[in-house]
Amino acid sequence: MLYREAGQFKSTYAADSAILPIRQDRIGLALILLVAFVVIPLTATPYLFSAILIPCLILALAALGLNLLTGYAGQLSLGTAAFMAVGAFMSYNFILRIPGIPLLLAFAGGGVMAAAVGIVFGLPSLRIRGFYLAVATLAAQFFILWCLTKVGWFTNYNPSGVITAQPMVILGYAFDTPPEKYLLVLSIVTLMALAAKNMVRGNIGRQWMAIRDMDVAAEVIGIRPMRAKLLAFAVSSFYCGVAGALFAYAYLGTVEPEAYNLDLSFRILFMIIIGGVGTVLGAFLGSAFIVVLPIALSTGVAFLDSTLHLNVPSSVGSNLELMVFGGLIIFFLIVEPHGLARIWQITKEKLRLWPFPY
């Protein structure tokens, strides 16, 4: 009964088409932001910041970028981690080679360079689709990492290949503690998520969804597939590039190609499958699920091993995460292909009708 919208009248089109038209949703989002920006920085431990919250937010931003491309535009990509690497390395080079450049401008520049690379590797989408497009983006994953490893300019000719990221300083204030890094990442992710939500609800998002559903019909009604597809690759790669820069500076503290391997691309793909393809909320739910699940599994196995003396082999413990991931992907593809976001949407619809039958 708390989720009823009775008495909430809308007299304008703007009020009816708002992002959160129901008052309870607006109050809930305000409470979530209040907890995220005020309560968590005052109460969370450094381990919680470094191991869970910061990587969860950064990977949610990368998953959001992939969801814009795959979920809304229907273009499958397996090179997400490579575009993140472009953003990280170009942000490093912007700060290194342009004295006095603002940190946020360097991150945005890294995202723009990732968008340019994404457009280049998105050109095959004009002729191929589905599995063949996935193979083309997979080639981008290997080529970009090879280029970052072999071309010394990207690493400033560092022989080790592992570079310490520059300090994060904005307007003379250094973000060097876990709570400060968390607040910076949270602010960037919140603004970019809001921008993505508005984007998919506008003309650009409708073009992407028309291309996803049937590109021939979309072209017939006046949508230009080349422009729409390349724009989807550009925006998606921009989001991934910014996420890659944050991943290097706020989480790892180093800029290294091996951090953006193929495994990371598949993990981000699993996030949108489990969280929900074609939803902004699904990127955050999937990221939280994928980040927290390995920690919960390792903690649970250690607890059972210590209390019940099961003597679980180390090989089983190390592969348990992969087995659970595979089982969950099969489960969601069969039971609920739209992921956790769809489950949450169904729950809200039932709450709006309860206690009446549905």
C-alpha cells in the first residue's frame, strides 16, 4: 500500500514523461543518494571502499556503456576492456604530456579517444551483425592491447610496462584516501548515469532501439543506420574510456595493459546479462552482483571449511566462481532473460496492484 500512486495527478506532459513520475520513486532515489553521499563515507571501512564500492561503481559505468551499445542499439561487443584501456592510457598521456591539464578534462579526453577508436572498430557493424560483429570487436580487444604493449610511446617507454598513475588532484585538492576516491567516482558515475538515462529516453535512444528491433524497417522510416550505429559505438566507448581511466586512477593506482584483458570484457558482458539488457538499472545491479559474489563465495567456502572441516580442495574453491557464473547465466537466460532489473520491475508492478489480484 505504500507504493500506490492514487492521488498523484499529472497536469502536464513534462510531469507525465518525467524520469521518475511516481513520488515514491523520487523519494526512494533521494534516500539512496543520501545514503551513498553522506552515510557511507562516514561509516564504511577502507576495505569496503577499496574492495567493493569503488570497483562496483566503476564496473557499473563500463557495463552501462556496453548496455547502451548492446542493450539499446543491439550491437554485440566483446572489446569493452580494450576501450577501457584506451581511456586509461590516453588519460595518463594527457596528464603526462600537457602540463597543468585538469584531471577531469584528461579523463574526458581519454573517453573521447576511446570513442574515436570505437568508431573505427564499429565500422564493420555497417555490414555484419551478431556473431560476426562480436568476432570483429574481439579482434579489437587483442589488437589494442598488443598496440599498448608494443608501442613504447603509450607507456612513456617504461621497460616494466606497469606505470604508477599520477595523483588525482582537482582544483588543488588531492583525492588520495578511499572515501575521497569513492566520492569522486560516485559523483562522476551519478552524472553519467543520469545523462545516459535521458539519452535513451530521447530521440537518440529511440533510433537505437529501432535499429535493434529491425534495422531495415528503421531505415525505411528515415533513420540512418550508419549514423545511429557509429554514434552508439562512440557513446559506448566514451563511457568505457572514462570507466577505464577511473579504474586505473581510483582503483588500481597503476596503468597496465594486463588489467584490461579479455576476462574483464566477459565479466562486464555477464553484468548486463545478469543485471538486465537494455536497462540503466541493470548495469548497477549486475555490477553489484558480480563484484560481491566472489567475495561472498570465498567467505562462505572458508566458513564452511573452518566450521564443518570439509577440507575443500583448493582447485574447487578457485573454480567455484566460474561454475557459479556459468550456472547463473544459464539460469537468467532461461528463467528471466531480462535479468534482475526485470524482476525489480515486476515487483514494483505487483506492489502497485496489491492487495488486488493481478
